[in-house]
Amino acid sequence: MPPALLAAALRAQSEGVFIGARTGSPRGLEIVFANDSFCAMTGRSATELIGRPHGLLHVDAADLTRLKRWLRQAQPGQPLTGEGLLARRDGSTVSTAWSYDPLFNREGRLTHVVATYRDQTEKRRLQEALVHAQRLDAVGRLAGGVAHDFNNLLSVINGYCEMLAAHVAANPQALREVAEIHHAGRKAAALTQQLLAFSRRQPLNARVINLNLLVNENAAILRRLLGNAGRLELELAEDLPNVRTDPAQFQQVLLNLVLNARDALRDAGRIVVSTAVREVRPGQHRRATDLPPGRYVSLAVADNGTGMDADTQKHLFEPFFTTKPEGKGTGLGLALVYGVVQQSGGHIQVRSELLVGSTFDVLLPAVGDPIDELPLAVAPLPSLRGTENVLLVEEDDVVRKMVAGILTADGYQVTAVKSFSELTRDGLPKRAFQLFIGSLAGDAERTVRRLVEKHPALRVLCTGPGDMRPPVPWQTPDRQAVILKPYALSELMRAARKLLDG
């Protein structure tokens, strides 16, 4: 085969190829040929590469050590393979998988090596994205489990604070101390809600809203939060489609992103909150980490602050990770942002560069439905006392005792059990209950449904974060409600009375 044809074949290879001469140089093989793909991969021309040792391109010196060891015992058909980073001319790196094949002369002496490099930067990025997503998911499951158990403890602390307050009402000092305990308990409850939001176990009260309206309604608050740290600019797209999310929780998303941007500002600080419409066509969805095809509404918060390095960006959304000084942040703000965006069916993207700034871009699926209007009238609070039969199923002994105690004190006839197996040991109870309070998780829903079939007047008050979902189809909306743990006893009593009066 003519040498020119062989050279043309090597140049046409899609993978990077160079031929190196074994010269004994400690800096590697002397490059005598490099195809176009290898030149593009390294950002250097063939003229710049030929005659230079290939070791200048390898970031890790251990790659050369392996090569030297292999050269001493190389055999035909036994290539040296590996993975590593190559340094490009512009200072960036490219992740590659490489293979070295030995070339021998007629005397059997190794004279040259054919090196083939495959760019796997995108593969490595996808692997890192997958590992990152798996780590966030694992941390989310842990955080959600801890928050769920912690909620029971907080329900007890806050509940007994409310009961104790009635007993010490005549003692102002004691009442203030109880109020401080209750205030701390409510703050802890708010933190658990953020953990549950991150783990996607904090249900959303989703409604159709418009992000332009949300931003405009909060603009004054955002400017007050920003203070003298910098200026706030709004760049809102016209005719922005609506989205479906929880407006209260998405307000927290906006506030957290702006607060983080404010804390990163330097002199002449500037934060830009912008909205836009993004179209992702089917041909653009090529990787698992890409946005699914569809129409999205983007809300971006950009700043010209200190920016973040790559390592910080890897941990941004993990609970309790913070770069702020001790006592200045809980590390839950961006965890809440991540959870709310994920539960809304959206995605969040981050771009940041040190001493340039950061941009957080939230993308939510656009919907064609009109904005949900909230009812203007507020129903008066009902009386909290009652005489109805109440079935309470609560696995936590202290929570069960507390709730049963306050219900009994208010006149209700309470049957309190730890589980449905305890209740139905001898079959379904014959007693007609007017209200069920407990979780519908697992087999509980089936048992409650049987109770409703036997006693159609039974109302259902679901407790716990796992129960915040669309109404169960076998019960009319006016006969069911949901209350999240950790709940205040007054909140539970109002919800119970409202159901029974309905």
C-alpha cells in the first residue's frame, strides 16, 4: 500500500492519532506524525507538535512512568491502555482514553509507537452528573427520614407548650419562658420543612401562577433585602406563559437565590432577575441529563459577585453545605430551592466563575391553564369543642398521648391506637366514628376505606408529610383534609372541627 494512502487514512481517523519515536527521552516519545483529530483535541497544530516529546501533553507524570515500564517489555499485539488528562494549548484539559501499540523493525527492536486517543470529556461529565444526582438522592433520603422522625418530637414539644401556656397564663415570667420554647420549636419545625422539601417529601400546594407577577409582587421586598449591597434589576419577558408550582414555596426559592447573590456581591454589586421562554426540541434532547423536550419558563438570578469554584458547585444543593461564616447560614437555602424546583417538575442550572459572578437558572414547564385565583372570603373559625367519636392512629407513643389528651379534654370520645393491626385484631370495630386522624401510608388507606364504607359519615384527617397529595377518590373533598407534621395542636383542633362541622 502506498505510504501516501496510509498517511491519508491516519489523517482521516475521527480519533486522535500520533506516531512517536522511541528516543530514550525522559519526557516521552518524540512526535513524528499527528493527525487532524489529535491536533484539534490538543488545540495545537501539527507543526507545533512534531519534534516535541508527547509527555508535555500529559497532566499526570505517572502516565510517563507507566509508558517507560511498558516500553521495556512491550510485545506485538499487547497494547498499553489507560485514561488521563491532556493539557490543551489554552490551559484547559481534555479527558481521554488512550491506547499505545508498539512498532518493531526487522531486527525486532521497538522503534515507534502508534498512540490513539479518544475524547471522553462528555462521558466523564455525564458520569460525574450521575454520581452527583445519586449523592443528592441518597442525602435526600437520609434528610427526609431524619426530618420525618424529628417532626414527631417537635409535635410533642410544640403541643405541650400550647397546653402548658394555659396553665401558666397567670404567671407572666413563666408564660414568656414557655413562649420562648414554643418559638424555638416552631423555628425547628420550619427547618424540617426545608429538609423535607429537599428530599421531595414536602408536598406542594401547587397552583397555576405567572412568574412575572410573582417577581413584581416581591420586588419591593427584594430591594429592601438588598439594601446598600448593590442594585436590583428586573428583565422580565413579555407574554410569559404560566407555570404550576407552590407560590409560597417558590417565593422562598426567589428570596433564597437573591439573598445568596447579595451575600456574594462586591463593590458596584448588581443582581439581575430575568424571565424568558425556552424551547427544547426533540433533536436537542440527546443525553439523559438534558432537559426533556418541551416549552419552559426560565427564571434566572444573576450576580457579578465573587463566583464559585468547580468544587463548591458540586456541593451547592447538599443540605448543611455552606460557604458562609459560622452562624451566618444553615446551609438549607439551596437545598430548599433544589427540592421545590424538582417537585415542580423543573430543573435548575448553575453557571459560575471566580471573580466574575454566578447565574442560577430555574426552568419550569410552561402550562396553558389560566392563573388560579384564591378565594377572597375567609371562613370564620368554628368552635373547637365537640362530643364526636374520634379514631386516632399514631405510631409515636408521645404524640398519640398528647393528641388524645387534648381531644379528650375538649369533650371528644377518643379511641387511640398505635396501628391498624391493633385496631382490627378482632375485625373492624363496631363503634361508629365521625373522624379519623392518622396517616394513610401503606395499608392504612385500605382499612380507612373499609371504615368509610361501613360508616359513610366518617371524615378523614390525614397527618404526616407523606399524606399531602390529591384527595383520595373514594372520599368527597369536603370530608377529608391534610395537616402536616409537626403541627400545632391548635391547628389540628381547627382542622378537626372544620371537618366535623362541614
